[in-house]
Amino acid sequence: MNQELHEKTPLPKHQAVPRGLATTGPIVFSYGFRPFFLGGGFWAVSAMALWIAAMMFGVPVGGDYGAAHWHAHEMLFGFTPAILAGFLLTAVPNWTGRLPVSGQPLMVLVAIWAAGRLAMLSPALIGATMAAAVDVLFLPSLLFVCAREVVAGRKWSDLKVVSSLAALSIANILFHYAVIGQDHSGFANRLAVSVYVMLITIIGGRIIPSFTRNWLNKSGHTTFPVPHNRFDVIALLAGLIALCAWVLAPEHAATAVLATIAGLLHAVRLARWRGWTTWPEKLLVILHSAYAFVIFGLFGIALGALGVIDEYAVLHLLSVGAVASMMIAMMNRVTRGHTGRVLTASPMTTVSYAAIILAALLRPLANVLPEFYDLLIALAGLFWILAFMLFCWECGPMLLRVRRDARGQSA
């Protein structure tokens, strides 16, 4: 597919990372969200299917890492960074006013990500250390590209978002070091999940009330979400402190107290955004629902610190409930908005949202009800696969085609 775009931006020869919409080549590499949402959605389905096959039928996957560690790694450092890359490579140009990275530089980024997936699928082929070395290249590469754009655009306030990629890079390295060294403390897992959750609280605090206000205004409402103020800053700091405590001391009583306080503050924050008024538009409902799982996760951290539930239940409340739900929400919204579609949820999209929420509820429940563990794990995995299969089925063609204008014509 070699459709051309109308935009063209000449670039100085000294520029290290060419920028601007690609004018030739596959349309899928014209904008960051296209290949990474498509690849991430495909990998979400494939990796989960392989994990279920490994559990149910003993299919070997992950080589020396073992299926369980491979599954954890590919969810936290395979699928999720791809969606984050698609979002950041689309959002950063909007934040900085600079043109996006596309064409060959984007192809290189995608190739680095894909190489990591292949290396981790069977690390024994090249050795665990070499497979880890291939895998850890992607996040620093993405960090370099995004940081360069933020600095060049002098959007210093956005460095806190981009800096999360540094934390994720460190978490990925620590994950490999722990698995190869037979350390099962879970520190890297908690660190990665905490980084994603903080991104949701920071970026979600921007977009959820903004999108909600815009929709309410168009719908004729006169009561809107409370604007960002000092309370939001307090909630963010409380969440950061609670997550740091969880990463460092997941079973300490102080962690339970801090997480409870943070959960209450974020519950109030979410209520201030008036999510219950958005029920007619599921593109908004899923954003509020995903943020609600941040709150459930914080209370889960408190219960885990008190020994009521185990760490795996907490991890999945946050990773599936908050992170994956928010990502599938943004994948749909960004895809529709940037390909010229109407910003409203179709019946298929609504079913995919229901599926990911069911997966988010069933997966931690498996750790609470061990007698139904295998059944609940399988059901959660199947609902996960359904959610991302529906995304690929519906939005995949949008990602592979030229943007339409408001009249539905190619543009």
C-alpha cells in the first residue's frame, strides 16, 4: 500500500531524526499511532493466546524465562510500551507544535520493538543475555525521540511525562536482571505498573475532564467537571507517595495507610469530573471506568499490604483494569480522531470495552477464589483476546487507510 499524503516538510540535512509526515511509502508509517496501535493490538491478542496455550496445554513459550515470566514481561514491556509509543508519538507533536516522526525513522522504531518481541519469544535461540539486550533497546530509543521533540519545542512541563520512559527502561532492565538471576521479588513489575498508573493520573487528569467538558457542552449541559486546581496536585502527590511505598515495601502497614489515603483522594478527583453524566457516549464512559480502576488498585494495594489479597490480584487490578482499559480507550479515540471518523463508540467498540472490563474483574478474582483459578484465568484471557480482536477488526482498516475528511472522502 503506497498511498501518498498531501503534507510534505523539507528537512535540514543536519537533523538527526527526520520529522514530518512521510509523503511516500506505506500509509501505516505516516504517523506513530498507526503501526504501534496495529502492532500492539495484534500482540495483545497473540501473546495472550500463547499464554493460555502454555497454561492449558503446556505449549513451550518464553524459553529459559518460563511462560509465567514471559507473560508478565510481554504484557508490561511488550504490548504496553507499543501502545504508549503510539500515543506519545501522536501527542508530543500536539504538545510541542512540531511535526511528527514518520516514514523511515518510524519504521526503525517499529523494527526495534518487533525485534524485542521475537527475541523474547524464544530467548534460548540467541541466549538469554542477548535476547534481553535486544529487548531493552526499544524504550531508550523511544525516550530519545520523545525527549528530543519536547526539548526542541521547549515544553519543559512535558518532560515529566517523557521521563516516565526512563523509569520504564530501568524497570525493564531490572526485570531481565531479576529473572536471569532467579530473583522473584517482583520489584520491577511493581515499578513498571506504578509508572503506567502515574501516567494515567497525570495524562488522564488532562484529557478526561477536558473531553467530558467538551461533550457536555455540545450536549447542552451547564454543569462541567471541576478545573484542575490544587486538589489535583495533592491527589497526584498522594498517589505518587503511595505507589513508591508499594514498590519499595508492599507488605508494610504504612503502605496500607498511604494507599488508602491516595485512593480516597483519587475517588474524590474522579467524582469531580462528573463521569456519570457521560453514559450515552461510551468513548467517555470507558475513560472514567479505567480511572476508577486506579482507585480500586490503590485500595487493593492497601488490602495487599494487610495480607487480605495477594500481590498478583493487586497487579492485575492495576495492569488490566486501569492500564489496559485506558489504553484500549485511547487507541479507539486516537484512531477515530486522527483518521477522520466520528468520535462516537460503535456497538463493536462498546462490546470491546465491556470485554476488557470483564477481564479486569475476573483476573484478580482468580487469586481471591483459588478453587476457580483455572476457569477464571481462562475466562479473563478470553475476554482480553475478544477486546483486542474487536479493536483490530474494527480499527485495523482505519489504521491502514488514508485519513478521511469531514465528508468521508480521502484526504
